[in-house]
Amino acid sequence: MAPPPAVRSDRIAIVLNGNAKNVTREIVDFLDQLVLGGDLFVSRSLDEGVEIARTIVFRGYGTVLTGGGDGTFVHMVTHVVKEARAAGVRAPRVGFLRLGTGNALAWVVGAQAPRKGRGVAADIARLRQDAGFRPMRLLEVDGALTPFAGVGIDATVLHQYNRTKKLLQRTPLKRFAAGALGYTLAISTQTLPGYLFARVPRVKVVNVGAPALRLGVDGRLVGAPVREGETIFEGVAKMVACATIPTYGFGFRIFPFAEERPDRMHLRVVNMSPLSVPQNIVKIWKGTYRDADTVIDVLVDKVRVTTEAPVPFQIGGDPCGERSDVTFVLSEEPIELVDFYAPSPLHHEDSP
């Protein structure tokens, strides 16, 4: 049953991932009191998420806030947009509450840390009073809408982090399992040592969309555009990933050129030595690391990535098994993203 086409409610729906680290009983109770009870949804499975998205579109909410990390955002945006398209209505604005582990989007939109609910409450208050919003295009990959996705070492880290997290749950360090400590242990004890001896797969990246634009180490265009059907890269690579936002989790600016053009996403091909990562970790974190021999940056809107053997694959920070053939596409239609850094529409209306 489709919602009435004219419905555009000012009500805010909040969708929480009940399995996320910071979605505690205390947070759920706090938010339940903060908003109307019927506007708070707690999802513990993918099936529940689909049903929640259908309800949100049917009721005509103006804004949806997701809490539980980048993966929760990806699942809800994907389902909400799909349901809105099926109903022939405009999708609601989407916002992000900082209740997950990596929280890449939190660094982009200025979402605050929970602090026993106070940070989340402040974000909701800002949303109601003076938060702005902006259009943002996402990637479409494997049927999902996501701000980033990739194959290779970034997905390997996520697989190994999940394994490390399970091990830490059995130790006195279990309270730190889902967080930076878990990632650090996974990278230092599994990822980097493994890549010292592992055979790096051969990768081929072909442009299957609009002309691809190569970037030099200074971020300026270099060389001729890569036309549709031409090869952007062929060789060994530890990571091939695309993004429309600059950051991964914990504020790492892995994609410093992701917001250069609204009609392109940032493709990054990396073949850094595992030993060079610790030496350059500060530059990598800030997004200032440049090396034309080991990092290739290209602005694209559709690429196909094939590997000689299946490699780990991630969408929005969630491990998704292995792939040997993936196509990354820049979505045609942008979503409206709640952005606490953006000027409020009210301020525009009040200005002379």
C-alpha cells in the first residue's frame, strides 16, 4: 500500500541498529523519551530493516536518522530509497547519529559522540533548530547505495577485525573489542604480517562510464581522459576502492579527492608496501600521503574491477565475502543528507 503522495511530515524517524556497540538499553530508553515512541525503530536483522523502511515511506517522514554506524546507514538508505521509488514519492532526508564503530559519515556531517545520549540529543536538537542539509551522491554496488566500497586490503582488515573482536570478547579487554583497539590489533597482528608474505593479486580496472580523469600527486588533472572501454589500471594492487566522501572510519582521509566534483567519485588504487604503512600513518590519516608509484587517484563515474582470483570485498565498512568482478557506479540521483556543517535553510530564509 503506497503512502499518500502529498504527505511530507515534519516528523523525524530514528532507526537504531540494535546490535551496534553504542546502542545500549540506556540509549534506546533515552531516545524513546526524547521523540514520540512511534518514531523510534530498533532493527536487529536485515528483514526488520526492510519492513522499517517500508513503514517510514508509508508514513511520509520528512527526515530519517540512522544510528549504528556506516553499515546501518547503507542498509536503511538503500531500502528507504527503493521503497520511495516503488511508491513514486520523494525519499526523506537522511541523517547520521554517531552510534557505531568506525562512523566515517560522522566526520563528514559533524555528528557528535554519544556521551550517554547527550551528544545524540544535541544533534537532534540541532536538526530541529538550525541543521542544514545538502545533496550527496552515493555509489551503487551490488544493489546497495553506499558512500564507499572496495576490494582488497581494506576489506581484509574488516574481516580480520571481526575475528579479533570475537577473540577479545573472551578476555578482560572485551569492552574495547568493538573500537580502535580491535582495529589496531587486527592490522598489526594479522593484516600487515599477512601482506608481507602474501601474493598480491593482479587487478584490472576498466572505465565503463564517462571519461575518467587522472589526478597527479597535487590533485590536479594529468594526461588525457580515459575513455569508455579503456583500461585505467592493470597490475598488482592491494586495494581498489571508490568513495564519494573523504573519510573511512576514525577520520582516516583515505579519499581526499572524493568531493572534487559532484559528477565523479574518487577511485583509488593502492599498492603500498606493508612496511611503509606504519612509517607514513600520520600522512595517510590526514589524507596527505602522495606517491605516484604506489597510489593512483582517478575521478570516475562507473568502473569495472576484475581480479585474477576472488578477493575480500566491503560495502560501507561491512565485509561482504569475496569477489573477482565488481562494478562501481555513481548514483544518478543524490540523497538529501543532514549536515550539521551546512547552513540552515532557516538562515537563508531570514537573510535579506
